[in-house]
Amino acid sequence: MRAFGRRDLGWLAIFFVAIGASLAIGATRDLDWAWILELRVPRTVLALAVGAALSVAGAVLQAFFKNPLCEPYTLGVSSGATLGAVIGSTLGLNALFFGLSPSALFGAVGFSGILLAVSRSRRVSASTLLLVGVMLGFLGSSFVAVWMAIGDPMGVQSAIGWLLGDLSRAEGANAWITLAIVVAVTGALYADHRSLDALLVGEEEANAVGVDLAGLRTRAILWTSILVAVAVSLSGMIGFVGLVVPQLVRGSGSTLHRRVLPVCALAGGTVLVIADTIARSVIAPYELPVGVVTAIVGAPFFIAILLRKRGAA
Amino acid sequence: MRNRRLETVFLAAVLLAGAAESRAATPEYHVVDAVGADVHFVRTPKRIVPLQPSLAELAVRVGAPIEAIVGVSAYTDFPLELKKKPSIGSYAKPNLEAILALKPELVLAGRDGTPKEIVARLGKLGIPVVTVATETLAGLREAYRVVGAALRRSTEATAALAEFDGELAALRKRAETRTKAGNSAKVLLQVGEDPLVVAAGKTYLNEGLGVIGATNVYADPEQTYPRVSIEDVLKKDPDAIVLVGMGDDVAQFSRAEKRWKSYPKLAAARAGRIVLLRSDSLVRPGPRFPGGLVELERAVYGAKAAEGGKP
């Protein structure tokens, strides 16, 4: 069975157009080439990395919880990572790792662990799990606001920046390092593509074909948490990319993870590059938070899937 | 032979020109700013981008020509000609691309207002950034000196600062007269209504109250702009409530004004000292601040007492 199709060439074409647009469009038209290299290239690379990370994480979480509405943002994992990152940055930990936050990883793993426990402990329905995730998200965001308000009365304002997503901190080598990490982790998840396929069919079936479920669970949680932590510590919370992109990718060809994971990485990066280009150019010299742009497109998409699922049930 | 001489003349000319040029380039100077950064200049900056309205006012006040200000932040409107300059975004989130496109030779930043990442990145990209701390009167006075030095207009800066000091001295003198007469007001400075936010002890507005001989009912020196409750304000019972209007939202302050006036037990309501004061001079810690304090003085003590008469 051929996994990749002609539509995937379409994704590749959109990718190149998006990169071109992102480098050409900005707050100003007369910017030297040197400044474009300095400012727009890292930003485009970071958008690619973050979009890829969120989409791949979304695709894995959807397979894992067998629910198309799962993604780091709706499940609250992003929020856990944000809380971790904010606490870490007040403790001065983030400066040591190119701005990547080890405490964001703890936050993401912690919140994923809670979700996992909830999904294992009782036979909870898919929508209950989702609601638990949404509540975890609220909880995390509220703690972020509290923490920032304690640290600095004006901190609530920067908390809002975190909570709505912002790629403006993209800088030189950090952006490339981030991209490299995301590619490597996606590769690690790719090694499990057959198990993820089996999981989508059902746990018993997966067991029957010899998938080590416990091991897969640990790896999936760990790798997706790393992806989310990387995305969040450099750009705050950006929602719905991890929801919309895997849906589009699955809808545009084979649903085997051998194809879904790499195409999600490519398409997710592309989508976030486009969203960020819009965010930083429509009301220039002011910027929209990029999370606002993704939410305006993503939230209606979420509702549409929800209604279609209800209709099918 | 002839050729030889020509050559010598030519060489001498080249050397002289070189010397002249190097002399023109040498007046290299440097300025240490409010965050301790040592900023070097090869020549007087002719393209200046102030990242806050108050810094634009200060630059012009110490003698920067209007045409040297090549870009400004949102709400910069004094002097009025600056309103037409290209915008670099808001003071809280300046746009790096927009700043760089203006090819600035000097960027003026605020220590507490401008995001630190922006200052750091501009510095890394080789743009001279001078940071000043205008959140206290001492810092604002120092900013005159620093900005004056960066623009090589120290004489003008000294003169402008003397004028600024003179205006403050006149205000302090009137305050002293009032205090001796036993007229010193407890004031609430409200800067936001929804939520209710006040200026507390760690602000330049609080310092301004000191200059006009009034005290802040929220004088906690650790607090800047805390949220407070209506109940607590009623308990503190200020002699005057000044609604310091910022931005364009007048409606919320009119609402606050109406609310405070509806509590007849409030001393400020009885005395008719609930005042909506929309004054850019007062809210921008810049050269017009003493003028803003004159307005505040009038709001707190009434026109007569402000002019030195009896309350």
C-alpha cells in the first residue's frame, strides 16, 4: 500500500509558498536583506518548528486517546507546560538551555500524566476526558496569572502574551536548535508508527499483534510532552494547530502514521508560518498574538467536528 | 622633476584630507545610561527613534530638531508635528522591523516601560540604545543629562533642566505655604476604573503629590498600581479623588466620578473635590510634568488655594 499520495506534493508546494511569503511580508517593506536574515529567517524557522511540534503532538494524542478533538491545547498539556515555563523563568532556569525550559517539560509531563491516569482509572468516555483536559487548561492558565501577578504587578500583561502565543522572541541559532530538536523527536515517534496504527484499531487488537502498550504509553507521553514543552517555552500557548492540521492531513490521504507523522510536521509548520505572517502584518506595526489567529480559524473547526461526531453517533 | 613635484603635492593633499577626515570622525563620544550601558557614538545621531511619547518630548525639549525624530511610538503627539511621524508600534510592544527600517542612529528606551528583549536585540544588532529611567523625579532629571549628552546638546539640556527645576521649586513653595496654613490634603489618585486601579507609593504620580504638599491614601512604597476595592477607598476617606484619565476611554472615568459623588459621607464628595483630570502632561513622566502638577494642584486644592491664596 502506498502511503504517500499526490496531495502530499500539494502540501510541499504550499510549504514553499508560505516560506516565501513569510520572508517577504512584514511590518515594513523596505527592510535590508541583512535584517531579513536577522529577523524574519529565525522567526520563520521557529514558526515551522513550533507548528510541526504541535501538529505531531496532536496527531499522536488523537491516536492515543482515540479522539479527533485531542491536542496539546484542548487537553491542557500546553497550559501545564506554560505553568512550568513561567515558574522556571522566575527561578532563572530557562537561560541555561537556549531559552528552552526544562520546567516546561515537567509541567507538560505532569498534566499528561493526570490525563493518562484519568483515562486509565475508570472507563471514562472520550468527551469526559476532553472536559477534564479543558479544565486542566483553565487551572494551569489561572495559576500562570497568579504566579505572574505575585512576581510583578505588571506581570499579568506579559502573562497574557504567554497565554495567547507569541513568536516575536525568535532569535538566530535558537530557532534552528529548536527545529533540530523537533525533527529528532518526530523521528523518535516515527519509530512507533506501526504501533500507533494498531492502537487506532483498538487496544486488544494492538495487544494481539504484539504491541507493548505500557512502553508505547510511556514513550508517547514523554515525546509529546517534549514537543509541547519546546513549543510552549519558546512561543507560549498556541491552540488549535495541533487539532486542525492532523485532521486535514488525515483527510487528504492515507491515515497510516508512516505518512501522517511526517506530513503533519510539514503541514503544521506551514500552517503556523502562514498564521504568523498574518499575525505580524495585518495591523503592522502592531502585532496580533499568533494564538488569536489560530483560534479564530481553529475554534469553529473544533465545533464543526464536535457537531459532526454527534450527528454520526 | 615636475611630475615628482606634482606627486608630492598630491600626496600632501591626500594626507591633509585624510587628517581632516579623521579629525571629523574622531569626536567619538560615549554616554553611560540608566542601566549602566556604555553607549558609543561616532557622530551626533541624526536619526532618532524614541520608544515612548515622554522620551520624544524629552528629546525635542533638549534640542533635537523635529526632522531628526524619524519614528515614534503610538500616542506620541507633542510637539504636534511628531504625530505625523512613522509609528513603531506601542511603547509596551515596539516592532523591531519597523524600528530597523527607519535606520536609527539612536533609540531612546525606558528602563521600566520598554521590553528588555527589544533593548537587548537592538544592542546586538549594533543600534545604539540609550535607556533612561523616568519613573522617578531623580531619574527624569538624570534623563535630561543623559539624553542631552547622547545628542551632544548638553548646554540646552542643562538650561531645560534648570527651567524644569524652577517650575518644581515654585510648586514646592506654594505647597509649603499651604502646609503652614494647615492645608494638606489626603488624595486618591485613581488611574483605572474597570478594574479600580490606583497609583500607589512607588510611582512618579505619588512623588508629584509630595511636590504639591499632598499625601497619597495609598502611600505603600512597595506598590505601583494596585487594584483596590471601593470599600477600602470609603474607609480611607480621601479629601480629594482625582481620576487621572489615560488613553481614550473617558466613559469609564465619568462612571467612576458619578459613583464617588453618590456617597455623600465621603469627604471628597462633600467638598466637591472629585475631579476628572485628563492631562497628558501629568501621566507622561517628561518635561511637561511640572505643568501637569499645576493641574493636579488645582484639582486637589481648588484654583484659589493653588494660586497661593487661602483655601
